[in-house]
Amino acid sequence: MNKEVGFFNFSVNKILTKEQSILDQARIRLLYYGLILAVIAIAALVINIYLDHQYPLALSSCVLLLSLVILFKYFTFRPRWAIISHILLVLATMVNLSSVFILLQKVDLITAQIILLIIIFSFYMLGQVSGMFYSLVNLIPVLLFQILEYDNNYEIGVKPMIIGQTTLIIAGCANFILIIFMHSHFYTAFIRSMRQLRTVAEERGTLNTEFEKVIEKAEKSAQAKSEFLSIMSHEIRTPLNAVIGMTNLLMIGNPRPDQKDNLDILKFSANNLLALVNDVLDFNKIEAGKVVFDNVKFSIPELMQNVCGGQRLKAEEKELDFKVSVDHALKNKVVIGDPTRLTQIIFNLISNAIKFTPQGTVWVSARVIEDRHNIVNVRFSVKDTGIGIEKENLDMIFEPFTQESISTTRQYGGTGLGLAIVKRLLELQNLHVGVESQPGEGSEFSFAMEFPVSTEVAPLPEENNQPQAAATVDSLANLRVLIAEDNMVNVMLMKKLFSKWGIIPIIAENGERAIEMVQYGNFDIILMDLQMPILNGFDAAMEIRKMRDPKKANVPIIALTASALFDIKERVFNSGMNDYVSKPFKPEELKEKMQNLVQILG
């Protein structure tokens, strides 16, 4: 409704608004012009009836005329078209039934026109339910009257009035005009509505086309970003793999003390570079929504031992006290969750604490805050006596590529992604990381996580001993291994590594050459690089799986790659490979996977 409409308004344009639908605007116009036509028609009837000296009928017609004028004025002031439509239909019903049963006591053309007007007007203005109601209210009594009149059973004490021919002509013409006007008006509104719908459909089609182009462009951009990360990861990880691998080999070879110091520095620097690359790739993976959480069984004390074992060495290098506390209630519990992501969260928090603690202590704890037998709620916390964080900077430190200040970045280094990754991983599980800190005194980061508890009991950790390691080496000795790798540095590294395990591998410089060697030779396992010239590792693996010889077609294949594509594991398994190792790999990890596959498929 237009709020600016005044009492003396007589314009239909002022009671129409843009918020109204085409149908409602058509109803308002129909009511407006219909009332004007009705007032003119009834005014003409009043004059004609008065000239015919039918004064009682003229008086009732004047009352009806006055009612229409009042309704018209109210409508132009407060355009409540639904209420006014009901009032008009009640008046029309009263006129119709009173003329049939009292005034005229017959059914003629005028009666049929009035009923038709009521039916059309009620359906157009008020919809199906009201239209059906007013139609039946007018039709049923008239039909009953006709039945009674047919049997000559209708008699009342009022003499029917005789209407002049001129009055009938005027009424009939007025009714026909109103019927034609209503149909014409709603037909016009229908055409306008269809045109608007067509226009909206065309606009929506145009928008959908543009939207699809934007989506396609965004997908191409995301794909380009993903491929760029993959290429950069491969280019960085490939030489990094050689550096770390060669360092490990040199350290195994009993170097002199001075050489060992240099190798330690080299390994530390290479691992730092690898950590930076992994942080960037992990963060991009999280931001791309490619993180999927596993639900596997694991032991929290064992996980804490594994995470803190390596970190304890870093703390000792800085002469820091490193204290780990795991709730005794968790000792024999096997929980269900994602140990990989939990390890990543705790590892980043501990690394952060060690990095920003020049001296003092780092405490790591896992404490049960609620144990409901089938569900355990554990609070993990990492506390330090480091440099601390200003209160106004507490939120900022969780932003990607951000540290508390430029001086902090210069003094301690890093990408500023560790805490951002922690926050994102917890938020994806609807969890929150809490932080308490005092500048110069230290910080404490904590979070609580619920785990379903398995009915299994955690096994006691087995002690590692030298004979077991020797057995593993012996079990891999003389294994027939094919390595498909195009990088000569990596080939040299793997030859040296495998020589430690008593293995002399066969080398294929590309995927096509690997297929030829499998066709004409027998191998126990294949290590397949994914990005090679001529034929890549995916296609080579699929061709091997198609070979007719079942033994050759089912040979275990482990993918080796430095790629950072988020769907790389899915592509590896879809191409028929058995497992996946990311470069730069840990020798123990590769050895374990080779051992498992040879035992399973051997």
C-alpha cells in the first residue's frame, strides 16, 4: 500500500505500488474502473426508474448507488481490495435474491447476467474458494425458485413489480459492458503476466549462462592453482627428496664427528624447508575444502608418545625442559577418530611453543574431562614459558601468513601458517582452540575433543629390538624391484638406499619402458613415479593391470610422487596402484609398505 495516499485521492496510480504483483494490480484496476462503470450504470437506472414513477425501486437504487460511491471513496483512500470485493459480492447477492424472490419474482436475462457477474468477479478477485462459495450462494436459491415456480408452488403476499422495457435495456447493456470489461481486463493482465514471465525467464537464462561462465572460470582458476601447486611441489620436493635422502644415507655410513655436525645442520635445514612446503600445501588443501576426516581406531597415549618423541629432541636442542602428561584413564582405551589430523594439530602447537620459547619449559598434556564409557572427552593443552602474546593480538595470530609482529617473524622465522591450520582443522570439526597468554610469561593453547571408545583394549607397546630389524632387512633381500623414475638423482639415491636392504633394483626411465620390462621380466614389486615423460605413472599402472598374465597384472605397485594435487590418492587407487608414498619419503615408511605388500600379495 502506498503510504502517501490522502483522503481526497481519486487516482488509481497512487494506490498501485511496485511491490504488488501483476495479478494484484489487475485486481485493483478492475475494482477501480468496475466501480466507476457500476456507479454510472446505476445512476442511469435511478433516473430512468424515477421517470417511470417507480419511487420505491428508485429509492432502493439510490441506496445502492450511495453504497457504491462510499466504497469507491474508501477504496481510493485505503485500497483493501479483498474486503471491498466481499462487500460488493454480498450487496450483489442481496440484490439478486431480493429481485428474484421479492421484487420481480421471476428469473430473466438480468438475473442470469447478475449471477454471471458474481461468478466471474468472485473468481477473478478472491480465488477459487470464495468464487465457489458466492457462486453456490446465488445459483442454488435461484434454481430452487425455478423449481417452485415450475410447480406453481411459490406465492408470497407481495405483488411483483413490473419493470419498464427501457430499464431492462439499460440494465442489460450495463451488465454486458461489465462482463466484457472484466474479461478484457483480466485477459490483458494475463498477457502482461505472460510477457513478464517470458522476460524474467530470458533474464534468468542470461544470468544462468553468465553464472555458468563465472563458475567455469572459477573452476579453471582453481584447477590452474591446483596444477601450479602440484608442479611447484614436484619441482621443490624432487631436489629436496635427494637432499634429505642423501643426508640420511651419509648419516647411516658412520661419519666423523665433524661431518656429523655438518650433516645435522644440512638435515635440519632440509626438514625446515620441507615443513614450510607442507604447511603451504596443507593450508591450501584445507581452504579448498578437500579435507576428509577418518574414523579409525588408535591409542591416544601411543599417539602422544609418537608426536612428542621427535619434538622432545628439538626442545633438548634448545636446552628446554619438555614435559608430557597423559591421563592414566586413557592408558587402556582405544578411541575412534582421525589420528593423522590430531597429530597435525598437536604437532603444530608443540612446534609453535618450542619455536617461541627461548628458555624454560614446554608442557604437553592430555587429560580426561568426561568419561561416559562409550564416549571420552579429552582436553589437550600445550603450555610454554615463551615470549607470550599481547591480548589485542590473540585473534590475529590465527590468521594465515600472520605472526604477532614483523620483529617476531624476523627473529623466529616461519610462514605463520601453523596456528591457522590448527584453527581451520578444529573448526571443520566444530571445535574451538582456546588461548591464554601473558607477554613475557608464556602461552597456553588448548582444545577439547570427544572420541567414541572402542570395546577393544589397547595393547601394551612392544619393545623394538635389533633382531626384528634384521629380519625385516632379510625379508626384503633379493627382492625383485622395478623402479620407474626419470630423475637420475632420485635413481642414484634409491639405488644406494636399496643396497642397504640387500636389493639391486631395475630402473625404467619412463612409463613406457616400465611396461616393456614388466612384459619381459618378473618383479615382486614396482615403485612408480607419477610424473614421467612419454607415459606417466597413472597410465603405465593401468596398462600393467590389463596384462593377460595374472601374475604380472597383479604385481604390487607403490606410487612415488612429489605432487601436491588434492585428489592424488584417489587417482592413484583408481589407476590400480596399491599404495602411495609422498616424496621426500622416510626410508622406514617405504620399507614398511613394501614389506606389507609383498607379504599380502606374495
